Amino acid sequence: MTTEGVGFYDIPWPVLEDVTSLRALSYGNLMAFLAHLDRPRCRGKSLKTRIVSDLLLWHPDKFNQKFMEKVKLEDREAVSEGVDIVARFLIGLSDCEVA
């Protein structure tokens, strides 16, 4: 195993607190981040637009294509699981009428 590359804790997960485990990627923490309007990518955008924008980044296919080869081999499973959690959260929101 190599220690070169980006580790699980180096990923800028979409939560407002430090991620110390996959548990930090909870519905409440993800929703708080999504609702946080001070993010530069969010200013002046609707909730639906923010969800779509974030899903384009966090969808497993997109994420894997752009970033997974840069992740440490020993962290890839955890990163993949985290990306899946975030994507399921965003897909669930995009399916809601509220979005």
C-alpha cells in the first residue's frame, strides 16, 4: 500500500465540521452544508440549482473519473463509501418536490 496521494480526511467533504469518520456525513450535516448560503458557488442560486451543481461533483461516476486515481489506495474504499453517501443524499433531495 502507498501513502502517496489524497487521504480520506483530505477530501473537502460537504459538511461544515471536520470529518473524523463516515458518520460525519449524516443527513443533518449534509443538509446544513447545502443550506449554508455563504459558499461562493451558492450565492444567488436556488436550492435546486445548488443540488444539481453538487450532484455533478459528487456523483460516483463523475467523482471517480476526476479524482479517485489521486486518492491513496488504502483510503479508496472509505472515500468511495463517502461519495456514495453524499450522492444518495443529493439524489434523494433532487427527487423531492421541495427541490
